[in-house]
Amino acid sequence: MTRHARNCTAGTVYTYHERKKDTTQSGYGSKSVRLGKDSIKEFDCCCLTLQPCKDPVVTPDGYLFDKEAILEYILHQKKSIARKLKEFEKQKNKLHDESLQLKKAEDESKLNAFIKQESKPIENRKCIGEKTEEENSISNMKHGKAKALPSFWIPSLTPDAGPSRISKPDEKVRCPMSGKPLKLKDFTDVKFTPIKDGDNKTALISKTARYVCAITNDVLGNSVPCAILRTSGNVVTMECVDKIIRKDMIDPTNGKKLLEKDIIQLQRGATGFSGTGLKLKATKAGSSLQA
């Protein structure tokens, strides 16, 4: 096989590398990239602000939020829902009034046609279903129908597009992460146990290892599966849950009885090197060219 230049365009086959190069330069096609460690939030950061939580709360699905941020989100969503409901009711009342006016106009036209028919002499009246010669004509110019024809080049004959109708909005405030209904009573306060390393000069946010398990003192991070005990709000590792807590189903920090729903597994990020069961690829769909 003969050797070709790097930018040879005389080939009979559109190769994968040529297609990939053209896609990158032209912007066509779907693009995907693997998220690195810098693009993934830490396990103790809020899902909205992406910053370490000052007053953390967790949902039943394990998504961590700062209480101030999630309350502002809920208030904003309630105002938005109220505004959309008001617009929907306004549109509904307008459509109802228009339907009443159309029905009234239809009844008046039928009444006027009946009165006009009855006012004619008996010999000039036509039977029901009988059409005149003009009505039998297939010409579009009869009875002034020329103006009713749609035309896209004459402004006076261009058909009008009606306003888009608003669908009924969802009246429930939903979680920005899971999409499930969100209620204030479902939140659980979270208590992180700070690490005791004797370093009082470095700020807690600047530390790579900030918190530990409340029972085993294991360092917590994105590579360590964690769980939150609803009875106390303490954060423990899933290894501690499987080996210690599930045996008696008692919270070791306060001695309260635990149920399975009281153990909330915390949704965390990833290390950037291992999958950890999470989606680490970002994909953006774009227009594509068919070969």
C-alpha cells in the first residue's frame, strides 16, 4: 500500500480519524469528555453551591445541601409555580370566554339565517340540503373567498399563527438532583466529625482530609462510601454500617433503635481515577452529518 500525506483527501474511504478531525474543527456531532477530579465536587459540598456546607442537610436520597441554599431554592420554586399557575388560569379563563363568544356568534348566525330564509317568498325558498348554482361552484373566488386563501408573499393574506398555549405546571417542588418531590420535613441535619490532626493553623476548607467517621475515625473522602444515621445525623462509613451497625440496628452514638430507612447512603463524587459506580462522562449531543 502506498504512503499518503497527512492531509491526503484522495482516499476512497472516509476514515474514523478524518471524521473525528472534521468533527472537532466543524463542531458537528456529539462530544464526550471524561470528568477529571477538579470537575467533581467533594462529598461534603452542597449540590447547589458546590461549596463546603456550613449547615448541611441531606435528602432521603442522599443528596447533600446547605440549608440556606436549599431554602432559597424552595422559595424561588414556589414563587415560580405560583406565577405559572396564575398565567395558566388566566389563559384558561380567556379560552373559556372565547368559546362562549364563538358559541354566541354561531347561534346568532343560525338565527339570522333562519329569519332571512323565512322572510323570503314561498316560491323563492329552497329546500333543506338544496344548493344554488353559486354554492355548487368549485371556484374559490365565489362569495369573496379570495381573501381567505393563505398566501406567504402577500402580508394581508398571510395566515396568522396563534399564541402558544401554556401547559399546566407541576405544583410540586422537586429536588434539583433526583427530580423527586421535596419537602422540608424530609431533610435530616448532618453532623460531620472534624479530623483531629493537631493542625490549628490551616483552615478546615484548605485541608484535603477534613472529616472522619464518627465511630471508627476513618478518614472520609470521595473514595470512601459514607452513610448518614438519621437518628443522630452522624456520618459513618458504609464499612462500619455493614460490619457493626447492621448487626444490632442500634445507633452507637446515642443508643437509639435504627430502621433500614434511617441509614441514608450519601451521594458523593469520585476520585477521577475509578468509576465508584458514578457517571463520569459528560456528553453533549450535536447535529451530525450522515456519510
